[in-house]
Amino acid sequence: MTTNEDISLDSSPRGGALVTGAGRGLGLEIARRLVERGHLVHVTDLSAELAARAAKELGPRAFASALDVRSFGACRAAASRTVRRAGSLEVWVNNAGVLVTGPAWEQDERTRALMLEVNASGTINGTLAALEPMRARGGGHIVNVVSLAGLAPAPGEAVYSASKHAAIGFSLSTLADLRLAGVEGIDISCVCPDGIWTPMLYDKLEDPSAAVSFAGVLLRPEEVAVEVEGLLDNPQPVVAIPRRRGLVARLLDLAPKLSLRYAHPVMARARRRQRRYARRAKAGKLPR
């Protein structure tokens, strides 16, 4: 389903932008920032209904489509649709993601495949779809929403962490390939936030396997969207949010024995924080 797909609008002074998984949560807040910057924003989501509702909320400088990022053909079509509507594709944000917690050996093949296909292959598909029109015009910016779980191990979220490691590895390698090919006008940035209070975590407050997502600072979508906007003005290959948590994650990644040694106390602390957030949610202090 596509809303107003064939209605031509004046080309945006900043060109077109597309956000995946933008029907709600972080994706919607990123789309809102892009609209405010003057882009014509293609709001996409697996749910056509959520995408259409979000685009309506954002106003006339947004339009909606259903998009399953697991399909490269669908991503290419979405990129082409953006160019037709806006005249160009200047920003593509790969935000769509899936989190299912628990030890990998307790998850069935379908669940593991879903996370890998959406989080890893979806990022690859979106990036490559965006690169086609961006390379043709010689410029653009791709922002891939990864996670701190892409920088270090995440107990209880092994397959999710694997998919995010794949996403960041692909992103940085592709950025290097662009530079080696002499392409300087296209940037790829990876945003690696701590846990974000979005629908992805709403049902995880009582899930012990999800404790690592509550181990640090529980971010609001607006906080991360501001950082994404900052990257558009000052491109960086990788940005962790908050920075100090990113530093800790990288240190743990450099010292896997140390990470394993302290896994029990770290997860115990994370579970205590998770329970505090659960109490806050019950008291209405974590609005949805």
C-alpha cells in the first residue's frame, strides 16, 4: 500500500529522505527531524497502516509506503519512488529492527532467521538500494541504526548482537570500498545507542534475558533522533550514545576474558535496573 504515490510535489530544497521502520518509535522521531530540516520524507514500515498514520501526523512533506526490508527488490522500488516524488534521494536511514531475547539454543530457526534477515540483510538491502541513486548523483548519506550490541557481546541477546555486528561490519567495509573507489560525496554512518524506550522494549521489562538492554541509560527516541540529525551535519563512521557507554563496550570487546569474568555481576546489576524501570513503568513514569 502506498499513500499518494503518484502525486508530484515540489522538489525539496534538501532532497528526498527515506526512513525504514518509521511507523512509530525511533523511526518516526527521525522522520520528524528530517521533515523539520526541509526534506520530503518517505515514511516506510512493514505495516502500511502505521506508515500512513505516521506520514499523516508529519504533514504534507511526508508520504508513506509499506516496505519489507528483507526484500532487496522492495528496497530498490522504495528508493526509486523517493526519487520520483522528491527529485533525489539524499538521506536513507536503516532503522527497521527486530529483537527476540533468550539464549540462541532456545530460539527456533525461524526466529534466528528473522533477526538476521531484518537487522543484517535489511541493512544491507537498504544500503545497496540507496547507493544506486546516490552514486548516480555523486552524493548522499546513509545512516544505519545499529546498537551497542553491535560493539560488544550482549548476553541474552546473542543472535540480535550477531546481526548488529554484521550490520556495522558491512557498513564500515562498504564505506571503505566507496573511498577506495574514489567516491567522497557519500557517507555511511552507524548509530549505536544504548537501550531506547520504544515498542521494541515495552514488553521486555519482565524478561530477564533482556536485562542487558536496561543496563545503562534508557534513552528516549527524541534523544537518539537528535544525534542522527547531528550526523547529517557532521558525518562520522560510528557514534555511540551515550559516548561513555560506547567506550565501555569497546573496552569489553577488546578484553573478552574480562567481559566473561564480570558477566554475572554486570547482569545482576542490569536486572536490578530493569526491575526499577518496571516499577517506574507501573507508576506511569515511563509513558508509552
